[in-house]
Amino acid sequence: MAITATRGQTGLTGNSAVAYAMKQINPDVCAAYPITPSTQVVEDFSSYVADGVVTTELVTVESEHSAMSACIGAAAAGARVMTATSSQGLALMWEMLYIASGMRLPIVMANVNRALSAPINIHCDHSDSMGARDSGWVQIYSETVQEAYDNMFMAVRIAEHKSVLLPAMVCFDGFITSHAIENISLLDDQEVRQFIGEYRPAVSLLDTDHPVTMGAMTLPDTYIEFKHQQSEAMKRASAASVEVMKDFGKRFGREYGLFETYRLEDADTAIVILNSAAGTTKVAIDELRKQGRKVGLLRPRFFRPFPWKEMAEALKGKKAVAVLDRADSMNAFGGPVFNEVRSALYDLDNRPKMINRIYGLGGRDYKVKDALAVFEELAKVSETGGIETLVKYITL
Amino acid sequence: MATLKELSKQQELFSGGHRLCAGCGIPPIVRLVLRAAGGPVVATTATGCLEVGTTIYPYTAWRIPWIHSAFENAAATISGAEAAYKSLKRQGKLPGGDKEIKFVAFGGDGGTYDIGLQALSGALERGHNFLYLCYDNGAYMNTGIQRSSATPLFSNTTTSPSGDVIQGKQQWRKDLTRIVVAHNIPYAAQASPHNWSDLSKKAEKALSIKGATFMNVMSPCPLGWYSKPEDSIKLAKLSVDTCYWPLYEVENGVLKISYKPKEKKPLVDWLKPQGRFKHLFKPENAGLLDEFQKRVDDEWERLLALEGKRL
């Protein structure tokens, strides 16, 4: 059942919190299809529609492919549009993800991270959204329920930002975050309305007095210019995101950045890790810090755009860094986060030794002891300067 | 309904100068349908001849708002646009003020019978207020004449070629109109561009009825049929006069045949001028012609038996 709280502290699951954020955003159209573990987002939102507390037109489509297609049709018609999915659902949308971004439609999606088949598995890993990393969507990752909730509002502003106009997905961990109850602080509806503002699309299919042709065919004489413009928009998304996060922090007191650092500044070794597993890693860091060990963490919040310059600056001078990926690129050269972070550090004069550990696929637990073991490995690497295994699966 | 004279004075919503082939059946169909809307209309098109031939950037043949997103999803894309319309209308946020807008999705037989069937079924079941129009030219013409589930029996296509052993497509075509009717939508019809007045009336009806409506329209293709461009409209008429492509409508479930030829023409009259059936006229394939004729007769009898019935 959908919650009816209006403000203040409330215990909510990640899915309920995100559905509540959608209620507060009150999009013009939501087209969605159920899939574990994101189903509850759509269920909760459906009851908001049934109770008439939103003015949204809900389109309960027959597949995720049609969900994204309907989102595209609605966004092209000038509507503010949202959806939610996971895993196979995101995979089925794959074709349309590229079309949404290529048509510069600022659709916002909650993606509850779940493993991809085969074998079929409904639990958390990041192979779904990592598979969509080149689809031209802004990708924002969330450690907690609070952050997933907050990211939804920021995603709307970033996607619709005049210098961006790209779709955005907010990612959070299936079950670990989507189904866990956390005590979070809600904004009130008025605050949300003021923060996100009215959506004013530049063009709309419904403006029949000014007809537009959208999705025209392009040949080699123009295609690359469109892609170049899109790429430039993704570059601008970085500054736009910083601007939006600053405004969010100023209004509501919760500060966010392109990535989060935890006890990183004076650290010799660090773990780079996404989403909920960062919380587990922080516990390990606190334990090791008590023993006087200089360890820290960097948690990317934005994977698209990838804040490579800022990240290189933050990791400069570290002796050894482990990137932990909850997805494998199946390239025999490590996970997606590793490949990009390692590349980002390449031009540093004094670059850290780096290792990649693939963990937690299909919902396998990542525990404090796993983080501690990685820091032990990092200690060895920084002492000896040698790397025994560059890429390795852990939590096996 | 407007007379031809009146139609000729209306502004064309689909301009000339597009790149569809000479003799293509699609442009007259699209022009008649857009005129039948009689007011603001928004359209989408599945990937295919119509999309490619009308929009090579920076040109467009569309004088109405138009969108193409992908191949299999014209019905889903128009669902979204129509949902946005409902939402924004309700909120008083329509650009340029409140108005009635019609929605049309165009798809070829490949984009409708095959890859787009699921999206079509979903949109029909949800009952969006739109017309889905399939221009059925009987193969994937845009990609070079590959067989679709709408391809006629024994037709030679690039993926069902007539060879030494196999004589073209071996299967009867899917009866999409019947599948659509099974969705219990308020209106479904088959039409053909040679009968502009029947096509226009059906389009006007489909666009004035609230809910999801469907039209399946025979669309001659000189390229894929290996026929003369100047024969297209004649061939469209022959497809109807031979009862290969009956004109009928199903309104609120009741079937009505729109046209019964006074004298049913033999199927070979339609097959002969089309190169895609050339192999059937070899003496050793006479049996296949008989088989084809028999099946057309059967289907026509079946339809006649349904006349006036509630499906």
C-alpha cells in the first residue's frame, strides 16, 4: 500500500520512497511494466493514481520495450515522463534507451539494480545498468534509501536542464536498498514543486499549429553531428549536476557530489565501490582506522557523466586502489568501473597501483570481512609495489 | 464525406517531393487518411518505407506533427503521445489551448503483422484513442523484399525464393484483421487505395470513433511485386475483384462486407501481371495455381458466411 505521510521522518523501503518521490514529482505520464525487484515502485504509484493524488496518466504497457517506447512518445508530446524497471526489463528497453537519449528526451527512470540472466537471478548486481552505460543516459547511483529518494528530484532537474536534455536513471540496489526499510527524511510537496519547477519543453508533438518532424532518418552527412551534440550535452551534464546538487543542498541541507569520499584525503589505500556496498566498506574503514591504518573510500555517484578529472584528483598520490565491481564486462580485463577509473588515472604523474575485484554478483553478500580482506591485499600491494592478480572474483 | 472536388481543394498534409517509389501504394493511402482526420492530427510511423521515404533529414513530407522512434513499436509510441495528450488536456496544459487531436500510427506489414504485433495488441487492449493503419504490401520491401507473415502464398521473395525445389513462400498469410477483431475494438476494416471513397469513409469512421481502431490497407509495391508502376491501382483493384483482399468492416463486432464483385475474377488475373508469381505459370506448377485459387475461394466463402454476424 502506498504511504500517505506528507513530511518529516518516515520509515520506508527504497521502492516506497522512490514511488513517493514520483508522487511528489507528479509526472504527466508514467508508462511502466512490473519486474522484480522494482515492481513495488509501479504498484505504489498505481495506487496514487487510483486514489487521485496525482494527475498522471498511467500507461500499463505489455512490455518494457513498449514502456520505454510510450515514454518516448509521451516525452515527444511534451509531457514530463517517468518509469521504473530492473534487469531484464532494462535489457529489453535497450534499443529504446538509445532512442530516448538520441532524441534528447529528458525521461527519468528508477532502475532497481538486479542481475541479468542466465542463470536467472532476481537479486542485486549492477550488470543491468552497466550494460546500459553507453546508452547516453545520465546514471546516478544511490547508497541508501534517502539518497535514492533525493536523487529522483535531482534527476528531473538534471535531465531537463537546458544545457543537458538527456534522460536520466537513478540506480539503487535490488532488495538491499529497494526492500530494506530505512528511516528517511521526506520533503514536503511544496518544496518538491519549487525545486523541480514546471516543465517547459522546447517542442511538442501536441503543438499542432507548429508541426515538427521528430526521429527523421539521417545519412552520413549529418548523423555524426547529432552524436557530437549529444556527447557535448553529456559533458555539460557534469556542471549542471553540480549546480543542481548545490541548490538541493542549500534548500534541504543534504549535500551531494559527483562522488562521495570517505576518510579518503589522508588515506594511503582506497576502495572504489558503488551503491549500498559502500556502507559495508565504511564500517571496515572505521575498524581499520581505529588500528591507525590509513584507508578510505571513493563512491562514484555519477557513472554517466563519468567524473574522471575530479576522480583522478581525489585518488592522486594514493599508493594502491582497489575498484570493486558488482558486474563483469566479460572482457577478461575487469569490470566496467575498474576499466574507467584506471583509465582516468593514467595521466597522473604519480598513479596508484590498481586492482579489480568482482564481487557480489546475483546478490551474493558482501560483508565487512570482504572489505577488510581487500584492504589487506591493498596493504601488500602498496608495500611491495607488486600486483599478484590484477582482476579477481571475490565473495565466491 | 467530402467529394473528390472538395478533397482536391484541401491543403495536402502529406507533401509531394518525398522519395517513395513511383507507383507505391503508400502515399495515396496516407494522404486520404490524413484528410479524413478533418482537423489536428499527430502521426507516428514504424521504421520502413514510409519513414525512410518521407524524412531524410533535413527534409520532411509531413505537414503535421510526426514522430518515428523504432520498428516494432509504432503502437506503443502513439500510446505515449496519446497518454500525454489526455494528461495535458486534463490539466489545461495543451500547447496553443484546448483542442481535439487525432492520433494515427502507420506501419507496414513487417512492422505490424510481425515485429510490431505485441505492441499493437497491447495498445488495442488498452483502448487508446487512435487509428492504427497497416499498409500491407506483402513483404519487407524497405530492406529488399523479404517474406513477412503477410506475404501471399507462393510469392517469390528474397527469403522465400522460388527455387528448383521450393516454389516461393509455403505458408498462407496471417489474417491480421481477424486477430485485431478478436481484441473487441469498436472498429476494424480492410480497404484498398483503388477505392478512394471506401477508404476515405472508413478512415473518417475510424477516426471519429472513440477508442482504438484499425485499418488494414492493400498497398501495391512495383518493386517487390515486380509489376509496372502504372499498374499499381489496377492491381489493387484486382486484389479485391479476385477476392484475395476483400473489403469489409467490423463495427462493434458486426461484420459487413463493403464490396462484393458482381463477377468474381479468377485469381490468375491478379497474379499474372506480378513477377513475384511468375514461377507459378510454368506448366509443372499448374497445381499450385489451383491450390491458391481454392484457398482464396475458401476464405471468401468463410467471409460471406460471417456477413451480418456478430463476431
